[in-house]
Amino acid sequence: MAIFKFGAPIESKEPNIAVEMDATNPLPVGKHRFQLIVVDDAGNESLPVELVVTVADDQRPTAVIDGPSRVSFKEPFRLLGEKSFDIGGKVVLWRWTLLD
């Protein structure tokens, strides 16, 4: 397995490579180009070929709701959703509904 860094080639004696990213600096959501050049036993290099890989944010965000469990009649109170989070991006909308 290899940790890829932008613009830094990684050489391998194997025809396959596992792509890992630094956990503190993952490959951002979006399209990314990977290039391959192969070298034969005579030292001849191929022309480069590219593959576009799309990193998608396909994980649901997590909603977290906080607030009081008991309030006085006719008194206002706050519902808090600030602890909600999204691993691949950021929460941009909170949809609140009174169910009963």
C-alpha cells in the first residue's frame, strides 16, 4: 500500500497498488487524475495514461439534537443541532419538525 501525495510518483515492482491517503489529509471530494507509466526490462518507458477517479461524499451526515427534556408551560426553549456532523463535508441545513 502507498500513501499518494500530489505530483510525487510512486514506483512499484507489482502491477497493482492500493491507494491510501493520510488520515489527517484525505483525498478531497471531487475528481482526481492518476497517471501510469510503465518501464520494460530494456528501460523503455511507455507513454503516460491517465484515469480519472471521482471521490464521492456518499455517507449520510449524522443528526444530533439536544434540548431540555422538560419546560414550563408557555415558556420558549431552544433545540440545538450544532453537534450534528458530516464526515465527507459539512452540514448546511437543519430541517426541524414537530411530530406530535
